[in-house]
Amino acid sequence: MEETLGTALRRWRDRLSPLDVGRTSRRGRRAVGLRREELADLAGLSVDYVVRLEQGRATSPSAQVVASLARALQLEPMERDYAYRLAGLLPPPEGTISTHVPAGVQRMLARLGEFPVGVFSADWTLLSWTPSWSVLMGDPGARTHAERNLARAVFSAGPSSLTAWPVIQDGNALKPALVADLRTALVDYPGDRALNGLVEELRATSAEFTRLWDEGVVGPHVSARKTVVHPQVGEVRCDCDVLTVPGCDIRLVVYTVAAGSADAEKLEFLRVTGGVRADGPSPPGPGLFSTP
């Protein structure tokens, strides 16, 4: 029997334990591995689309869809490239920024569910996030790939599209660090067209980005205090740290709060309630990571 993307998706889905993706596995569960609904939720797709992919009725998924499925299914790089080929696509070429999140990192995130954690690629595009990130920052699932780029959101003149409400940072260390990271990424991935386009876009639209870029500024990431102005619980004061993974060009942005503090109580309330307001969603706030 000839392998198709649909048969491969079912095989990869069946081998994943719900515990590997932070889901509970109740006694009496009849499904082997992940359910289609769980895969769809993890990949940011509709259940109907996942069903059509597995049944071979959707035959032309985009590269972004395949990348999302590969991350959700915790595929190894060779398996990810195989999925691209089954979808009739070329795998990402050498010298371009990878959107692959290693399975070990994903399993770690599944067990860090109480912390808001976002996983970013070398060009600072948000690839994956924990449920606590969604309830604290607003669900990124409804945003486009371009809207999930942190550098674009930070240097944008208009309202941020990466978070649903304001996040205020103490100090001014973030912007130089982001510019330095993009400069390093451009050296490491000179042939990445999306990265080159992002730098050109920011130089054309942000005088501050252009100034920092032309000055050759170098800024390391340091621990920072940030205040999330949440519409449901008010201000949540967090410590933010940026972690790197050896052998993998991704960044983990981790928010933590002091145990037993009022901020911890607010975050726990958001986790329990899912961050859903009784009167509906709040409109987006002003810029992301703006300084007071």
C-alpha cells in the first residue's frame, strides 16, 4: 500500500502519548495516541481539515500547515522532510531559519504547563506556546505567521498583534537585543528570504530599528520585569527570562511569578478559568513590550 500524507499522519498520531503533549490520559480512553481533535488543537487547524487530510480529500496543504503538523506530532527532522515530500512540497532548504522544535523541548513544555512559555525561531517568530501563555498574553492561534513575529510587533508603530493587551517592560534592553539577534541571524542564514524581507521591512517602517541597526548595536538578553495588563485580573508582574537550547537555534521565553504572591494568585486564576471573560473578549491594547 502506497504511503500518503494521510496514512503517515495517522501513524504519527497513533504513536504519540497524550502525556507527551501535556494532555491527560483518562482510564478507559479508547483512542490510541492522540485524537484528531487534539492534533487539530495543537497544530492550530480545524478538526474537519485534519480529517480531510487523513482521508486524502485535502491534497494541497501549505508549507506552513505541514510545519505546524510536524511540530504538533513531534517529528524528527528527517520525518518532517518526509512529510513535506508526501504533501508535494520541497523541504526547507539548507541555510534557512528552521521552525523545527525538538521533541525533547516539546515534552519539557508539556510538563511546564503552569508557566507561560513561548518558543521562538531565530527571527523571533512565535512557533509554539503553553496554555498559560495563551491565558496570560491572549491566544496567538488566531494570528497569522507574520503577526507572530516579536521584532515586527516591538518595532511596529501601530497596535501590537502578538499580544491581545499591553505588556510593559522595565528598562530598554529588549530592542537592542532583538536587533542584535536579527543581525546574527542574517549572518547565519543569509539566503533566508523571509528574514531578509523582515529586516528590509523594519528598516523601511521604523526609524528606531534603522538607527539601532546602523549603529551596529549589540545587546544581550537579560532577565527583565514585565507587567501584563490583563483585562480580567489587572496587572500581573512577572520575571521574564530568555533561554536557548544547545544545538537548536530557538529561544524559550519564560514568564514566572513569585510563589505565594498576588501575581501568582492572578495567574492561577487565569489558568483555572482559561482567561475567559464573562462579558466576552477585550479589544487589543496598545504596543507590545512598550516602556513606561
